[in-house]
Amino acid sequence: MSTPTEPSDHRHSPTTGVSVETLSDIDLGPEVEGMDGLQLRLRRVTMAPGAIFGPIHDHVGRPGVVYVLEGTITDLRDGSATDYGPGLGWPEDHTTEHWLENRGSVPAVEVSIDIVDLRT
């Protein structure tokens, strides 16, 4: 579920209170013609209360999707803030420029799947 909230001004803040664990990955080159150097990756991201996943960043060349397992994560982009969780989160495509926050009082946990270019 997503709901709009007030934006914050942490766009330049470094990542704090976040742990990232790679759960699985697969080299796409042997799987799909033309995908040499690309990897499909599944990660679990845990954000402590007050955590910031920043600074503001884009997803050009690194598309993905997010599912929130526990808590609420605020996605800040385009001058607005949207709360997600638990459930389907947000897309991360070539137009995405954002940062994330856990504004809640409990840890928030998401899983994300993205494609990573290992050639860069």
C-alpha cells in the first residue's frame, strides 16, 4: 500500500542504518543472448528506524522492483514522498531518481530484484 507523506531534505545524506544482503544472483549472459555482462540480483535490505538509503541516486542501467516485507519505507522522488509497506513497493527504472527513509519506529525490510551491469 502506498500513501503520500511530506518530503524531507535528506537528498544528500549518506546511507546510515541500512544493511544489505545479497540472497542470490545469476549471470544472464549464458541464459539470454545479448545479455553478456549483466546479472540478475536478489537482495534483502533492512532499514533501522531513522535509516536513510542515500544520497539521491538514479537507476539508469539498473532497473528493478521492490517488495516491502516488514515496516514502512518512504520513497522520496520528484518532490514527493510515498510510504510503502508491507506489500508491493515501487519500480526503479531509467527515470527513477530517489532516496529512501525509514521514518517508522520499527525496522523495515524489503527485497529488491534488479539487473546489474558488471561491465561498469
